[in-house]
Amino acid sequence: MLTMVIVTLVAGAFGAIAWGTDSRRLAYGAALPAGVAVVAALIVWMITTAVGLDKPASTAWIVWIVPMAVGVVAAWLTAQVVGRTRHAHDTEKVNEILRMR
């Protein structure tokens, strides 16, 4: 269980960092990349634990490192994809409103 708590905290922290470093972060909320990172990391953690990779000492690192890495990648991709699409959508809406005047 300690593994799960640490993986959750690290993934959430990396999600917050991904949000903070994104230049288009005003287009979406701060909890979105952190939430996606935590969910992705916990799914991978559950899979690796269910497979039994936490039992032998030679593969115990997989349950720690792989979910955190997946969380980092998921947070970064979420920030990039959602930030880009929402920023483009917001710009389009503003231009549409300005053309109406």
C-alpha cells in the first residue's frame, strides 16, 4: 500500500508540474493533468501488482518506476493535447465574437 500512496503522490506532483510549465494552461484547469496522471499511474500500478511483479526482489522496481513514468507521460500528453485544442477553440470563438461586432 505504501507503493500505491507514493506512486499517487508523485504522479499528482508531476501532473501539477506539467500544468505549471504549459504555456496554454489558462485554457484548462489545474486538476486535469494531475488527475489524468494519477489515474494512469494507478491503473498501471494495479496491473503490475496483479501480475505479481512486486513479489520477487528482481522485479520490485517495476511496480515503483513504471507507473510513475506512465503518469508523467500521461500528464504531459494531456497538457499538450488539451491545451492546444482548447486554446485553438477559444481563439476561434473570440474571433467569431469579434467579427459579429
